[in-house]
Amino acid sequence: MSRCQLAFAGLILLATGLMVSSLNAENPTLDREAIKVGLHTATPEEDGFIDRVVGLAEQGKLPAKLVDSTFQWARQKPKNRFQYFKRALILRARRIGIEL
């Protein structure tokens, strides 16, 4: 299998997992500290990203369901949870016309 095929398969798995996660997020409550703990943030920059996206969700500029479902999906990863969260959230937000 080529690298391109592997990358495509990975994106399909990502999209499928995110869709399932978003179905489970009916009424999210976003708790900055719980997200930081769940994603094992390690730097002020990572904490700042969480603060920023939760702030945008609280202002109604970013769907809270999108943040929560991405968090629920990323926290199931064995390693690099924050990186999964950040990259997936940026990608999903971009799809609905929001640049993070």
C-alpha cells in the first residue's frame, strides 16, 4: 500500500470516528480544565489553544458540539491526544468556514 493510500485510509477512519463521536454529543458542556486534563496538555500554548476554542464556543462563534465531539474522539487516543484534538478541530472547523 502506498503512502497516499495509507493517508487516505487514515482520513476515512478519522472522519468515521468523528461522525460517531458527534452523534454522541447532544448537549455538551465545555469545561476548560476537564478538556486540558483529558487531553494531557503540557505547555502554555496547548492550554491557550483550549482556552481560545472554548471561548469561541461560549461566544457562539464555534459550535460547542463540534468542540465536544472532537474532544470525546481525541481523548480515546492512547498518545498525543492534544495533537489529535487540535488537528481534527482545525480541519472540522475549516469545513464549516471557521478558521482557527
